[in-house]
Amino acid sequence: MQAPLPVRDGIAPSYLWLPEGQWSNMISFLTSHFPDVGEATWLSRMERNEVVDAHGNPLQKNSLAKRGMCIFYYREIDSETIIPFEAHILHQDDHLLVVDKPHFLPVTPGGRFLQETLLVRLKKKTGLQQLTPIHRLDRETAGVILFSHNPETRGKYQALFQKRNITKTYHALAPALPAQTFPLIHRSCMTEGERFFTMRESDGAINSETLIEIAEQRGDMNLYRLTPVTGKKHQLRVHMASLGAPIVNDSFYPIAQACKGDDFSAPLQLLAKSIAFDDPLTGERRTFSSHREL
């Protein structure tokens, strides 16, 4: 669906299909569906014609609200936390933008972050409004991430990840494991944890695999080289913690700790160091590496 509102300050409009329910008017729906956004805020947006239907018609306080409608609006955040770290562009061509992401910077808008996200920053910096990340990288993780900015070829690059025709290498700082023999292949069944943002290992069919090697010994710590074969959420963090070597400064594993908020003093020691693949358009072998070190 073509959005009837333009991209504004690097932010594409959000949209919502109205669910089953009954409301007296549009403001009634909006205030009940978004309890953290006050009525005055919605009325202000409506006055600026920033809440519209799928055809671009401005919606007002007493506009009809019924199941199946699609509305568009701009998401806003008051007093957004500034992330004091910068990303660096490693490569740009007619199809891809390759970026070296810092710790703490979210890739896409969500939760309490909007402008302070990698995607929005890059759209504003490059002017590439079709920019879309091709794969995931946690907010806590730094390193290489690929973006597509050409919708015509995006599917070919996304297929590399879907078919696992791509090699991703990570570095992680974690306690030494003198009883283990390396290289080590760790396989397990990963499922959702008790808390919605965590994962865990459980009985069941194996669905995750990581090659673990020692890149460098640092006293009672090792710098590990991790090569995931699969791409489960938090896979590397869960696998290292399950071996008894949780990654340094991991606030989720093995035990989820209280949110650190805006404390940037202890970044997770996990780095997406490099990514390599055969280009689906040219067949050329391409490798991109982070300039960052742990």
C-alpha cells in the first residue's frame, strides 16, 4: 500500500488497521488504543492534517471509526534519549549500503527510540528514502549491517540470508573455558524465554548452530570468533551463556538484569566483525569488515 503521507525527517508514517470493536468516533478509538498518548496530542496532529485514512483524507475528532479502516499517522516521542555514538558507512553502490554500527544504537524505530535509530539517521544523512535493513542486529551489538536501497534488487539480497548463503563472523569477549576443546560446534533447541525479550535452550529438535573458536587469549578471558550457521534471536548470547561463558556485559544472559536505561558505560562485548557473500547480481565474492575492535 502506498502511504498517503510523505517521509518526514527520515520517518515514514506509521499505519494501523482498526480491529474489531465499537467506538463513538475516531478520537475515542485513538485514545483507547493508545492510552499513553493524550487526547490533546491527537487533536494537535489532526489540526495539522497528520492523521489520515488510506486515501489521504484528513481525519478529525468526530470522524467515523470502524473495523477494517486503515489510518496513517506520524509516531512521535517526547524527550528522546540521545545516543552519543556514530555509525560509519563502509560501502555504498546502486543497491547496497553497508554500515559499521556502534553499540547502543537501535537499527529501526521502536519503543522509546525514533530519531535516534540507525535507519532514520542514515535516511537523513544519505537521502536514500527506500533504505531497509536486510538482516537484524541487536541494539546492544556493534558491527557490520547491510541495507538495501533498491526495491528492484532487494529480494535477491534478502534471499542470501533466507537460504543461508552468507557468512557472518562475530567477535565476543567472554570468560575462558579451559575444559573445552576448540574449535567447538554448539547446537541446541532455542525457544522463547519466560520474559518476552529473552530466549532459552530447551528440549526439542535442534534449530540453532554456532561454530566457536578462540581468536585470542587474554588472561582469564578469551576473544572468541563466532560463526553462526543459523540466525535465531540472541543465538550467540544464549549459546555462550549455556557453555558457562556469558559475553561480558550481557544484561540478559544468563540472568536478565534490571534495565540500564541510558547508562552507556558497559557495552555488550559482542561485535559483528565481518560479513561475506557471493553477490547475486555479479557473482563477485564480497567481504565487509568492521573497523571496530573489542
